[in-house]
Amino acid sequence: MNVPEGLKYAETHEWLRAEDDGTVTIGITDHAQAALGDLVYIDLPAVGRTVAANEACAVVESVKAASDVYAPIAGEVVASNETLAGSPEAVNEDAYAAWLFRMRPVDPSALSNFMDANAYTQLITKQE
């Protein structure tokens, strides 16, 4: 299981990375993509969309099931990884390189509310 240091993690299995320009990049964790299986479709949020924290804003669909992806923080979507529309399997190959969307957070300090790699590893170990 791959849980990189330097990222933050949500209980709903999204990862968050603070960028130098104040935005936050969000994707699903390696654990989440492994649980879903081979991804066949990804529906990403539109750029300019404002989302609330914990709002379902994207969908990843695998051969097993469709699953909502939640915005861990409130803010405006400033980018979506459109390359995933034609190659959703990139998330299976490297969940941390294949980010889903980028947001400008309403409250940048909200990142401090999320788990570090060690805490997330403990969470998924308990869930298994």
C-alpha cells in the first residue's frame, strides 16, 4: 500500500496536496483505487464550480461500482485533470500522479484538519 508522506488524507480516501500558488490538488488514494478495481470512467467537476466541504463533486466508475469523490474542503474548482477522461486507468497506475481536480480553498488553514500519512495508514489498517 502506497501512502506518501507530505500529503494530507481524508477519511473518505481522498488525498490533498497544498500547492505553492495557494491551490489544493485532490485525488483518490492508492487504497481507494485498489478497492474500486479497474477504473473505466471518471466524471470530474467543472472549472468554476463552487463546492462545499464534504460535497460529492466527482464520480469514479470501475468494473465493480461507481463511487462519489467528495470535496474535502470548501472552495472553487480551478482545474480538472481532463486527461483522465480518455485514460481513467491512469489512476490505477499511479493514484498520486493522476490527480482529479484542483481547488482554491475558502479557508487554506482547513488542511490542518486532515490526517498525515501515518494516521491514514492506521485508519485503513483498522478498516481492513
